[in-house]
Amino acid sequence: MYCPKPIDTSEVKLPDEMLALTEKIAENVHDVWAKGRISEGWTYGEVKDPAQKTTPLLVPYAELPESEKAYDRNTAFETLRLIVKLGYHISKKD
């Protein structure tokens, strides 16, 4: 039986500028997902229907329900924390 064991990043504190980056990454995560779905033939629909390949989530990130944005934000946040935990540094070019 599969037992997920993500690396514990709970002690990693991200600087404020990385917290702002989280939202941009979350938006991009959604756009990458949406582009993939569209390339697979999915279209917007009011309900998710795998047989018809429709989903209500094929909308711009800003129009997603807050619960969906939270999922993407958490993915971005945990990814940034993992990068820092593993000893990498992220810096912005000016």
C-alpha cells in the first residue's frame, strides 16, 4: 500500500519576496495544467465530465474558485520550501 512521505519542510521560513512569488507560480501551475487539458481535447463545461472532456476549471486563474487557487498556491509554496530545504538559493535578476 502506498504511504506518501513528503520531505518535512515545516521549519523552512520563506522571505517575503518568495511569498509573493508563490502566487505567480500558482497561476503558472494552473496555466500549464489548462494548456495540457486543452491539448488533450478538454473544453470548458459547467460540470466535470471525463467522458465529454469538460471541466469548469478551464478558466483564467483569477476566475477559479478560492479552493482551487489554494490547491495551486500550496503546490507552489511547498515546492519553494523544498527547494530551500534542499540547499538551493533563489534570487531575482534585476
